[in-house]
Amino acid sequence: MTKEIRSWILLLLLACIWGSSFILMKKGMFTSSGSQIFTSAQVGSLRMLLASLVLLPFAIPHIRKITSFKRFLSLATVGFCGNFIPAFLFTYAETGLSSGLAGMLNSTTPIFTILIGFIIFNVRISTLQIIGISIGTVGVVLLMLAGKQLSLTGTWYHILAIVLATLMYAISLNTIKHMLYDMRSVEITSLAFFIVFIPALISSFYFGAFDTLNKNEHAWDGLSFILILSVVGTALAVFVFNYVISYSSALFASTVTYFIPIVAVLIGVSFGEMIGWTEIGAMAIVLGGVFTANYLPYFLQKMRAKENN
């Protein structure tokens, strides 16, 4: 199996895992009848706590890899920007938005990946990438407007929470590629979650997650969804994702967001969620911008190389 085929297989696997994570968040918070089990903050804290516990045995042998404060800061950036804070932002967003719309808005990650790479890490940006970012930005604005009209309970805060989460994902992606390139994916993943373990434990107590487990009759049903979300959708998926970044590039890894919205929408619709054609059209514009920024320069370069040969 070639390197390229392996990367694509892992990318599609991630799309299926992360595409289903949006409905798992919803199922962790609400029963099928719509009554609340856990609050959004409780789901976010439990998700991080359980994922940290699963990865703890992998982290302990690699603690010696934290050789400097700069290395610690980079791992903390991955832990908090790539996992901890987005976990709370996404669950908060889904208290007012459908899981399908949340998956759609997640497609902004590659655009932010290019911008963060350019602004912070001085990665060169081409004319086509600027055009792609512009197209994607238009699509994001349309998607936000359409999503606001579709949502019955969500506010702009719910929509902006996801946009902020994708911005943080982009910071984490670039940090892994440019600051932690000499570390293996298992080391990055386990140590990043090791750093957020104590904050996750404290937040679980602070937000009353354990009290809900004792008092709510549906709590263990909700916890089963959170457990799947934590072990498969967080710990395992982040490990695979970091592997793809180190194996290929941050830009290639971020294109998993091409497929996540499709999976999220299909699963959401199967659970009775409503998605309009306006939202689908806006998502297509976003993905068109992502394609223009990420892959069109590559295809043009390949075509020129063939012509020169």
C-alpha cells in the first residue's frame, strides 16, 4: 500500500468517526424525547476527562519528551486549542444548532489553517489561495446566515462558537506541523491530553458532572454516548489525525473537513434533523473555496510539469 493510499484511507476513516461525533454530543446531552441529561459543559468536561484517562498509560512513558518550556507550551497549545476548548464550544453550539449544521460549519478549518500558517508561521500564500480563502469566506457568511434562519433556538453565539473552535483547530494543526514535527503522533496525542487531564478533572467537578450521574435516571445512557465520543471520537481519532499530519501535511489532514459535513448531515437527517438546500449550497461554496486554496495550485503544478516533460 502506497503512502498516498494509506493517507486517504485514514482520512476517510476520520471523516466517518468525526462526522458521527456531532450526533453523539447531542445524544450525550438529550434523551430521544428532548429532555436534558447533561449540560453542554458537563459533556465537554467528561469527554476530555475520559479521553485523558484512556491516553494516560501512553503519556507516562513519554513525559521525558517534554525537554523544554517551549516544547511544553507547544503541547499545551495542541491540548487546549486542538481539544479542550473546542470540546466545550461544540457542545455549547449544539444546544441551539443541529448536528448537521455543526458539521457543515466545521468545514471552515482548512481556510483558517492557511491563514494561521501565513500569519504566525510565515508560510507563503499564493494568489489562488487568496482567491480560495475569499470564496470560502463568502460561503461561511452565507452558511452562517442560512443556519441562523433555519435554527429555531440557536443564536449567533452558537454559530460563532463553532467558527472559534475551527480557528483553534487551525492553530493546533500548524503547531503540530511546525513546532512538533520531530515527535511521533502517539507522543503528541498522549502528552497533549496529559496536560489537560487536571483541568478536565477540575471542570467535571465544577460543572457537576458527577452529581448528574447520581441524580439523573438517564445519565448512564448519556454517558455511554459520551464514552464512545471520548474513546473513539477523541482519543483514537486524534491519534490517527496527528499521524496523518506527520505522515503527510497539516493542509492534507485538514481536508478531512471535506467529508465530515457529508457524514454529519446524513446521520443528522437519519435522526430527523432538518437541513435546507440553502445550507447545502452555502457548504458547497465553502468547500469550493477550500478546494481552490488547497488543491487547485497542486493540480495546476502537475499539469505544467507534464507539459514541460
